[in-house]
Amino acid sequence: MKVLHINQSDTAGGAAIAAYRLHQGLLQRHIDSKLLVGRKQTDDPKTAQVVRPKWIEDQLQRITCRAGFNYINHISSFAISKHSLFKAADIINFHNLHNSYFSYLAIPHLTAQKPAILTLHDMWSFTGHCTYSYDCTRWQIGCGKCPYPDTYPNIRRDATHWEWALKDWAYNRSNLTIVTPSHWLKEQAEASLLSRFSVHHIPYGINTDVYQPIDSELCRKALNIPLNKKVLLFSAVKLTDSRKGGDLLIKALEQLPKALKQGCVLLTLGGSSQQLTAAADISIIDLGYVNSDRLKSIAYSAADLFIFPTRADNLPLVLQESMACGTPMVSFDIGGVSDLVRPGITGYLAQPENIDSFCQGIVDLLEDDKKRQVMGNNCRHIALEEYTLELQAKRYQDLYQQVLSRENTNL
């Protein structure tokens, strides 16, 4: 079986990391897996970059973006069918189709030649422009009158009804099977224009040999964290990203009891923590953006709690990584977060946007060492039972075989 993954990148962003991990899991099962990406950042010989006529597509973008349409300027997507990796593949696995490298209008052309899986990493594939719709449900009725035109990817004018209609047109002529990593996203897809296809739930997989609990004291010494302090961990590429709730984190830190903050250290991964330092009276150790899986495992293992005040998410990789390292979590009950943060079992789920509830979760768990220990053991057990890379790869392999068998029957 030869599988070709089409994605925006091989390492940049959560969807890229998730797809690359799947690629590695398939290789471990001796499946011929390759990637064709918009931006190649590794030296993996099994990865190639989409060839684009950049000047032409940039000129087209001036017109399409002004009209309120994102990405349909990428006419090079139609030429993917001529690529040697595409020709050699038995089945295609689309991943993140936004991020300035692919036109969804090419999906009918490509799937007419090869059966395809579309793995959703957010809501974009069935909305008029956004990756997350928050409280808006207009994607169920055709979009238009968009309440959030500035959310990623932003639009210059509201053409969301027409983009929704174009996606509907494309899917009506496509041969796809849908996969969602979270139960929440499966429910959204089944209520959307993708409901015409079969929708399957396959969670992300994680290498539990790489992400595993490491002795906390050793990890704290390695990161120069005082051993007598409780450690909170927060991760976000950009603290200013509203979706990731950086502003909510600041409010929560401000509300924590002063005595508790004095006994804590906040460990941060990702964007600059200067705003946190200025806003909250708490010691901060900023590790910056970390690529190393080993260093991330050390950070998770050094932490007593992973705090994640997200406003919208599918199946956050950082929560899965925290779980695999045996670190309990505090987050909001939104999207697919509840698949991982299970109240009283692996962490605490606060009411969405409720800072008091979020703070209460932090306080409750920090003050109960025994509860955290039990939750940490639960986290590791669930990661091994439900989220191993081997299990994910096997589920995809079974689905690929099912789709290919159906295609051969229909020939």
C-alpha cells in the first residue's frame, strides 16, 4: 500500500506535526508513506514540496483576496496529479488544505484519479472562511453575514456564502472519506456539508516512548527550577493569539491567591512571556519555542499542572503530550478538549471563559498532591490505552484498506 499525505508543511504547526507523526507511525508498520507539502522544512527524503508558479499565483491572489476568497488562486494544485508521488500512490490523505498552498477547487480533479481521505484538523473545510466558528453556526446553513471576518484566515470582504457554496460544489464532485481526531469535530462534520461522506473518528497518535514521565526532580534541576516550588506549565506559539487564551491566562494569574503564586513558578513554552511578567506577580521561566520532543517531555515532567485556557480547539497536541508525560491538566470545556481533560480523572474542566472556574481548578489541584498523583497515573494509563502512535497507524491502515477495497469493488 502506497499512501501520499498532502499537507501545508511537514513540521510547522499542529496539523503538520500530527500528520508527520502519522507518517512515521505508518512507516513503522511497513507502509510506504510519503508527504507532499506546501513548505518543506525537514531533510526527510520521503517528503517533497509542491511546485508553484509563485508569480502567477501571487497576481491571482491580489484579485481573489480582494473579492473575499482565500487560496483559490493556487492553480498549481491541479498539477499535483502529474507529480510522481501522486502517480505512484494508491490512496491520498489530505490534511490541512488551508495556509496558502492549495486550492480546494482541485479536490474533484484529484479524487477522480485516486480515492482520498480528508483528515480534518479544524473546521475550515466546511465553513465559509474560518478555522473555528466559536458561537456562530451559520456554516450549517450556508454562511454569509459572517460575524467574525477577522478571525484566521481573515477576509477582506464577506464572501463567505459564496466560498461555502464553492466548497459544496467541489465536494459534490469529489470522492472523499472524512476522518476527525475528536468526537466534537466528528459531530460538527456530520452536521455540515461534509455529511454526504462517511465520517470516521481516529484520534491523533503520540509516541509514548518519547513522551513519557521523567523523574520530576531531575527535570527541575535540568531547567533550574527551585525544588520547593509548584510548577505551572503553559504553551502557545503566540501569547497574543486570542484563540489560545493568553488574555484569559493573564486574568487567571492575576486572580490566584498571592500566597499560592509566591510558592509557584510558571514555565512557558512558545511565545514571549514579557506580557505575563508585566501582568502577573509570579516567577516565570521562559523556554521559548521548543522543537525537541525530549526537551518538551522534560518540561511536562517538571510541571505539577499543565494549564491551557483555550477558546477553541480540536484535539490539542499539547494536552496529549502532557497526558503522555503523566501531567494533569486544567482547561476549558470547549471543542475536543474533553476527550483528553476528563474531570476528576485526568484534570479539571472549567466553564468556558469563566476565570473564577479556571482559577478554582488550579487551586484545587495544586493543594491536593495525592489527587494530582492519581490523575497523573490516569493520564499515562489512558495515553497508553487510547493514544499510541501504533494504534492510530493501525486504524488508518484499516481505513485505507476499507476504502481501497470499496474502490476495487466499484470498478
